[in-house]
Amino acid sequence: MDRKAHPCGDGTWNSIMATLSDADRLVLANGLILADPARPVTVPHGRTVISGDMLAQVNVPRDDEALHGKILDCSGCLIMPGLVNAHTHGAMSLLRGVADDLPLDTWLNKYIFPAEAKHAGPDFVHLGTALSAVEMALGGITTFADGYFHMEMSARAAVEVGLRGVIAQGILDVPAPDAATPGSWLDRARAFFDGFPHDPLVHPALFCHSPYLCGPETLQRARDLARRLDALLFSHVSETRWETDEIKRRYGSRPVEHLNNLGILGKGFVAVHGVHLADKEMELLAESGTAVVHCPESNMKLASGAAPVQKLLDRGITVALGTDGPASNNNLDLFEEMRSASLMAKLISSDPEALSAGALLRTATIDAARALGMDDRIGSLAPGKLADVIVVDLDRPHLTPMYDPLSHIVYAARASDVKHVIVNGRIIVENHRIKTVDDRDIKQRARAFASALCKDLGIETDFGALLNHDRQDYV
Ligand SMILES: [Zn+2]
């Protein structure tokens, strides 16, 4: 076969092969491949060659010549782009399950805010984000967009685990864990940018909590700072009916109209949630090129409502998928999120054709990458793109038999089916085990934190301590 004519090759086989050394060369062999979520066709896989942090060749024919360097056998598996979680609050894994099944204001005011006020320091953010990053890596998420406080520590955790991260410093008009006085957020944000680690995996950004906790001046100053530093600005927008009513009461317009009036909408702005949107607001999002992050499981759990995702897609709006934080989801499984998003869309529209499997896969890969301004580098597998690749084990009872791999990925697969994960050319998960950090130590420290929190909040039974007790009995 003429290698230069291969549809997935880059036509420069010999020149690339001549420049690769075995030390920085990783070859994925065998299995099936789904390289481009924009055209999700699964085909038999030959070889995919990673050189350093880049994909050098994608699905070239099997050839003995290609088998040097480290070989990762992907027999029985599907090779696909890493998943992109476009919105979470990683540090909140330490508050997962502390309280559930409550109204949002009770949940926040009785449990989450008191716990954050006392504990959400740098160590909390470092440990909680590391725990979330391990969970995401094991589940095939290779890039995440994180929004919280003390975000240098989130960046540090991402780099340690080996995940790609868009790390957004939180902004509030009320006292925050890392900005004690209202208005001090600007100094905090400047310090965040100044101290941000120089690492190709992480990118700094800003995260205004919402139009109801960030006034017009704060939103505009954050926008100006983000634009000056070529960084993204995120905000929760139109998450609840209460928010819509409150913004109308304060400013006389709905949330997206309010943001449009302030000049916030546009390519560098990412609107998270977009649950309660009027038609004219969807038009504003479309005209301005604003991306929306859909977090269906958090929206369902907090009874916020169902975002009109199909209508957003029909208007050409980029929709990315996100888990939201682990305290309101309560896991970081983007496979589950794809399935939930599809089921929710079909239910609310009474249309089984709403949000197809292909559309959902795009929201978790290439469209999420586009929302983060990174679709030229990640979100699909092509020569010259960064090597963010996952390998999904298809030899599972719930994935057997298989008529359509795309159907299985969206409707049947689970995070735990991910076997290998490669980020920036580096294997960070191999055979379902994280290779970059000591995950047992991270889990142990998370249980120790929970023991202290149980005492603070008057939670009677410390189940983490009970688990530790069991473990000591049998070691
Ligand atoms: Zn959120």
C-alpha cells in the first residue's frame, strides 16, 4: 500500500521515521480507532506513532518497520481522543457526599460554605484537585477546566498527575477563601497570573462565579484582565430560575442579555450551564460566538432544570460537556455524563433523535476543545496534534457483543473501562493504574481530612476511619 496515499497518514512517513529516536517514540498497535469525533467512524487500527508530545502518525498500515520504541498493545480496545471536561471544581472532591438531597441554599449555607470557610486553603485545593485529577485520569479525561480558589495549587496538582488543565482563578464580590475582603479579588487574580507555573500542561484563566455574585464592574474588569492576558473568562450563567429572576430584578434584563449589555459575551468567554435561556438569549450567544458548557448531572441533582442543548447546537453554538464539581454530581465520569446528556435531551423533547451519540461524543472531545480555544491542538487524533489519547477496553460484558463502537462509548461504556491514558505523549495511566502519583497516599490523606470535617460538622460516623480500621485488620 502506498503510505503517502493513506487517508490518516501525513504523507511524510520517511522523513518523520528518520528523525525519531526510540527513547521518545511510543507506538500504539492493533485494536480499533476512532480518530476524528467530527466524523466518528471506527475502523481497524494499524499503528499510531507518538513522538515526544506530538502525534507523528495516526493509523498507518501495520509494518514491522514501525515497531520500535515503546509498544503499547491495544488489541481488543478502542483508541480515541482523550475526553475534555470543560467545567469542574476539582478541590470539592473533599466535600463529596458530605450532604445530598437538599435544596441548593440549605446545601450551600449549612454544609458547603462553612466547610470552605474553615478548610479551603492551599493544602485543601492541592489535595482535593489531585484526588479529582486521579479520578479523571483513570476515567479517560485528559484535559479539564477547573474553577475555584488558590488555583496555583490546582495547577500544581494537574502537573503532578500529568493532566492538561485550564486553571481558572475564582472571583467573587463577597469574601472568598483566598480574598478576604470584597474587591481584593483583582490583586489576588494578578498574583495568580504572576505566580502561575510555566508548564505546557496548564493554562491560567479567570472564573467569575456568576452574574449574581459578581457585579457589573467586577465582570468588566475581569473581562479586561482576561483579554489583556489572552486568557479565558468563565462564569456560571442561567443555572436556576432564581438567578434569572434575580438578575431581572436587579438589572432589568435576563442573565445573557445582561452579560451582552456589559460586553462580556464573545469568543474568550465560556458560559457554564445555560439552563434557563430565552430564544433571544440563544441568539445572542450564537451571534457573539460564546461557547456553553452543559453539566446535565449537576443540573438534575440540584433540580436546576434541563439546558436546551439541541436548540443551542441547531443555532451553531459550541456546546461542551462538563461534570461540574464532585460535590454536586457526585463523580467525574464523562462517559456517564454523555449518556445522561443524551437521555435528558430525549426525555425533555420527546424526541429519540435529539442529541445523537455522535453529537455527544463531540461535546466531550473536539467541541469541548473548541470551547477552550484548543481545538487546533487537542480533541481529535491527527498528525501534528498533541498526543492526548485514551485506550478503552472493549472486552467487557457490558460492551459485548458490539455492533457499533460509537453506541457503546456513549450509551454503555464507563470510566472504569479506560485502560491506558496518554497526555502530551506521556503514559499517565497504564493497565488501569495511575503511574504519576501515589494514589493510595492521596486517598489516605483525603480520609484524614474527612475525619476532621466530620467532627466540625457534627457528622456522627466517620466511615473513612472505619475503612482504615478494616484495612489494618487484614494487612
Ligand atoms: Zn460549577
